[in-house]
Amino acid sequence: MRGALGKMDVRMAAGVACQQGFMFSLFYLGRNQALEAGSFSFERIDLLFTFLFMAAAFCAVRAASARARDALLAPTLVGWYAVLLVVGSLLLTLPLNAGLAEVAAEGALIGLPAGLLLCAWGRALGRGSALGGVPEVFAGTLAGAACCLAVQAVPALEATEVLKALPIGSAWALRSILPAAASAPEREDGAKERPAGTLSLSALIATPEERRATARLSVKIVAGTALFGLAGGFMETFSSDPGMASMPQFSATLLILVLFCAAALQLAGAAGAGEADAADAGAADDRAGVYRLALLVTMAGFLFIPVLSGFGVTGGSIVLAGYLGLVCVLMTLFLAMARAQGRDAAASFARGFTALYLGEAAGIALGNVVELFPLAAPQPYAVSACAGLAWLFAYLFLFTERDFRQLSSIVGGIDVFDAACGRIAQEAGLSKREAEVLPLALRGRTSERIAAELFVAKSTADTHLRRIYAKTGVHGRQELIDLGERVQAELRRG
């Protein structure tokens, strides 16, 4: 654990804590808002609309061009998103008899900026963490859950209102992490050059086989995420009655979530202690262990729902804690997918959370439909059995631990290659542009291909290569490739 925490970006973890703490208060510390339609009450209608508008924001991020995405996630706008969230959550607390238009307006005012702020965090975590965002996600979630737990312990009835100011802390951290978008430099022929750092990692690093495997895993992750969300939304519909607290036993959920995140950090520390050996199967197994732990906690909740009904901790509280822990695992998976595909992590977050929140919205809708029909079995037990089966199906057949290890192996190879390039560039004193040419050269790209990738003339690419050879003490491309392989082997040995 010490290894992971030692490399953790504390500022980033604090920002994640603010983001997660606000999301917990938004989703689970309010009331069960219902929309009355005759004798039928559509429960959690506010959460349904929030999810739908968050999904709309994610779709906008995914559909936007790179330049438009930079504009949407610019530090200045991030601050305004936080202001909208604070204003919306403080001022638009709707009465129980609010109509569809009012609920939809509240969902738009909160859901759209919340979705954009979450995508901005995907970008920040994808760019700034030495360990792929794993320690920051789990440490931030632990701190956010502990903050909510502490506020809930305050006797004052309105104490939880202070949590609605957390987006300000989230935006402050983002504004200090995300750099302002730099204008593209001029090419030698007068055209605009692609900004440095936007090369596709899939083109630089991953083999064709790895790219095909990553695409397959991406589809499985999205499908599994949607099913996990469906089960989560299905359970949330039955957690309380209209007008009551949306999650009456949420304090127990927060306590279990804190313990889960502490255990996850312990496992991540075991994996992160040997960051240089990121491709090692043991590290992948440790990270897959967090995925297994989330399933174990959730299934324990499903199984103990009948047993714990007479105690202070309900099975539903345990299920929700496992689900929130799984969301953290999914966040790290979305970051890993962005890493493996060489894409903006904001777009990867947008894709993953679209599946998750649309799945939750579908689960809420399905739960309300189920309430229209009398069940032969006791309703809570039938609901938990169906949701538990959905979880098991997703775990066993959609995105399995084997898939997790395969993705970790791909990302681990990328990390080792990146680390090798960084060490060679630092030790040889390469310039910024030479450091950009180095990965292409180590992958055997021709001068023409390097020139095309970097938007420079072939003669310029040849000049950079000659300088790299001179600074690294090699006499040609093959010797440079041999040097890269030796450094990667050293890193794997630790």
C-alpha cells in the first residue's frame, strides 16, 4: 500500500474526494422523489432524469471533435459547471408533488454539468497519474465516503447541505491539474501541426493483435457495465418508499465502502510497489482482485438480505457498498481502456458511464414496472434474486477476471515501453521533439512514417534520428531498438 500511496497525486485524490462526495450526496442522501400518475407512483424519477441528462452530456463529449472536446472541458468552463451544480442542488429541491416538467428541468440543470465534470476528471486522471489513476480513485472515494459519513453523524438536520458545495473543491483541483489548451504550432509548410502528446498510443505501441483484443474487451466492458448498472438501478427502486430518505441505511453503506477502498488500496499497493514490473501477471492478478472483492461484497449483500432484515445493517446497504466499489473499479478500467487505445480518457469515461447510467436508468424503470404486478414470492427477495443473477451473469460471461488480466497485461506492456522511452530520453538528454520521435523509432517506423505521424518533413525526421543515435551512443536503428529492449528487460526485472 505504501508503494501506491507514495506515488499518488494528493491534489488529484483530494479533488476526486470532492467529486465522489458530491455524487454520493446527490444520488443517495436526498428523498425518494416520485411522480404521481393516478394510483401509480413512479419512484426515483429525479434520479432517472439526472442519469438521462448525464448520459446526454457523455454523448456530447463522445460526439465532439478533439477541439470541441477541449473547449467543453476547458478549465474555465469546469468552474462554471461546479457553480451550476451548487446552485442547482441548493435551490431546486422540488416538493413531492412536482410535475414532470419541473423534475426534468432539475435533472437537466444538475445532470448536464455533472456529466461534463465527470468527463473532465477522466481526462485529468488519464493524463496525470503515474499508476493509471488507481490510487487516486480509491483514496479519493475513501475520503469522499468518510466525509459524507462524518457529516451524517452531525445532529443538525441540514448538516448534509454542506456537501452540496463540494463541486467547488472538485473544480478547483481540476483547474490546477488540467492545462489550458495550447494553440497548435505551425508546420514547416504553414499548416497547423497536431499538438504534441496527441499521438495515438495504439499506433505507437500496441501490436495489431493487441488492438483487436482491446477492441473486443472494450465491447465486453461496456456490455458488462450496462448490466451492472441495470441491477443497481433495479435495487435502488426498492430501497425506500416515496417521500422517505432515498437510502435510509446509507451510513452503513458508507462505512462498508470505506473499508472496501482501504482493502482496494492495499491490493493496489501490492501491484504498484513494482510499477516497473507492470506487465507481470502478479500485478494484474492483484488488480483483478479488487474486481473480485467488489463482486464478493455485493453478492454477500444479496445473500444476506433475508438474514439481516431484523438488524441495523440491511442487505441492501451491503449491495450498494459493493456496487459503489465496483463503480470505482470500472473507473480504473475506463482509464486502462483509454491507455490501451491511445484515446482521450474523457471520451473513454463518457462511453463507459453512458452504459452505466443508462443501465441504471433502465433498472429504475424496470423496477417501477415490476411494482405494477403482484409477485408470488416476497418482493424484496425476488428483486434481490433477479439483480444478483444479473450481476453473476455479467461477471461470469461478459467481463471476466480473465479479460481483466488480459487488459492489464496489454496496459502493463504499454507502461513498460513508456517507462523505457522516458528513461532513455532522460539519460541521453533528448529534446522534447526527439523524445517524441524515439517511440516511433523503437517500433521500427521508417523515416517517412515518422514524418507523417509528427507532421514534419522527412528530412527533419532524419535529422532527429541522427541526433538520437549520437546522444544514445548507437550507430543505427537496430542498435537503438536493441537498447530499448534491454531497458525494458531491466524495468521488468525491477
